[in-house]
Amino acid sequence: MLGCVIHGQGDLRAEELPVPTPGPGQALVAVRYGGVCGSDLHYWRHGGVGDFRLREPMVLGHEVVGTVVSYGDGASGPVPGTAVAVHPATPCGVCPECTDGRRNVCRDTRYLGSAARFPHVQGGFAAQVAVPAEQLRPLPAGLELRRAALAEPLSVALHAVRRAGDLRGRHVLVTGAGPIGCLVVAAAKAAGAGHVTATDLLPEALRYASAAGADTVVRADDPDDAGWPSEADTAVEASGVAAGLDTCLRLVRRGGVVVQLGMLPAGQSPFAGNLVVSREIELRGAFRFDGEFDEALELLAAEPVFDALVSAVVPVREAESAFALAADRSRSCKVLLDFGAPATPAAA
């Protein structure tokens, strides 16, 4: 079977891998689609993500959907042939964060396609993957696999919106209109935001933000753009650059909330931190998600608007071309790898 394996910086290969056998407690899933994430691009371009450096070849991918093939000993779940999304995190369940109900910041989690541990946690970009059966989520009625592939990044956006608090009737500013930023726009509108303004440097990114439901889009490099809000109630920083955070702090109202969702570069980042004090702004971080995954699937089933954010579906054999396209935000939003038709379910 084919898989998408990163061997080092700039060394991405679509190569033959052995078909896994599900172990105790595991399910075997035939993957149909896998979304190329910003962290996947970092492994490809830089050989790591932040402090997580590649030390061995690793199957990439944590945004995967497909169909159940079979189960290992002691495992059960949706019947073989069921269309499912795979929750990519396996929290430890015993650390202080897990017991406090914040499993998304578990200090000992396992996450598909991550080099945070050694040996690395192999990812889901393969024609078939074995994962803990408890990570399977059957798709709601009417939700097809292509749109369901957005469940993981939408969960990230939903968690950021939840961290922002009650958005009903509020003016929300979103800086950065990449795939996550666009999904934050959609999540904010679903949460009842009265007006959403999205900013980015690229016209194509702003077009996707409009498709996601942004009421106003603004060129981030144009201070004279009439779309800039004089004041926002809440801001979500989704670009991962200090300038975006600085913009959020300057434009959010006194006593407002700023959620830092984009991963800033390692080390120090310059921004107007004095405004956090003088305007009593609440600055909150948002990292991954937990129960929002199930909420994401329900929202995807209800809202066809998400289809507009899938800009390309590329066969896994052309993985490097898919990654190059995903890295070019002037040409794409979310790019999916296609692993082919689902495998035949095992006999019951």
C-alpha cells in the first residue's frame, strides 16, 4: 500500500508500506482522504515543527477519514464498512491536565504524525492505518468523506471560538485567512457572531474567507482599507506571526478578548504587550481540541459552505505536488490527498 513518508527536510516520498495488522484495542481503517496541515508542511520544509525535530522517517498526517476494515482483539466500534473520521489524539488520561478536563493540553499525549516523541507517532497518510478503536467517529447521516476531512482543523477552530467566550452578536476580528483562519470565520458565524472581519495579505485567501462567511475582508498590508474595524469585541489571531497578534491587541476593545491560535515562532515575539495592561485585555491561548471533534462533524453535516474551502484533491502518488500546492496560499486553501477507493471490509 502507498503511504506519504517524510525522511528529512525536503525529502518527502510516496512509498510502499506494509499493510498493518490491528493490535489489541485497535481498528484498521482504509483511509480515503487526508488533509495537508501546516504542521505537515513544516516537517517537509524545515524537518520539524518548533522543537519537534525529525529523528527517523515518519508517516505524516493527522486529518484523515475513511472506512472501517476490521478490529483487533478486544476492540469494537462501528461495523466494518462504516465511514468514519479519526480523532488524532490519544491523551494519557492520568496527568493533572487530563483529570482537570483539559485533555487537549495533556502533557503525555500521542498525536498522529508527530515527532514530539521518539519513536515518533506514525501518522495517517497511508492507504490503511491501525488506530485505537476509541478514536473512531462514525460520520453523521449525509456527511460525505470529502467534506468530513475538514473535521480535525474545524475542531481546532471550534476550540479557539470556545476559548473566546460568548460571541453572540459580537464583532469578531480574525487575523490570517489560511485554512484555520477561514474555519475560525465559519465557526464564529456558527456561534452567532454578529459581524466577522478577516484580514490577510493575499487576495485569494480573502476570497476563501468570504466563502467561509466573513462579512468584511481586509488587506492586512493596506492601512487605508475601509474595511478595518474601529474596534472589535473579540479577536482571534490565526496567522502565527507577531504582527497579527499586535493588530489584534490594537483593534480589540478595552476589556476585550484576544485568542492566540496561530503558532508563533520559537523564541521571543514583539507585540504591544503594554496594551494587555492598559486596556485590561484578556489574552488566551488555544491549542488543539478535545470534544469539539464531535461538534465539528455535526457542523460539517449541516453546512455545505465548507465545501468551498477544499481547493484541490490530489492522488497520494503526487504527494510532493500536493504539498507544494498547499504551501502556496495564493493558489489554495485546504488540499486533500486521495488514497483511492476504500478497501473491502473484512468478513464479520
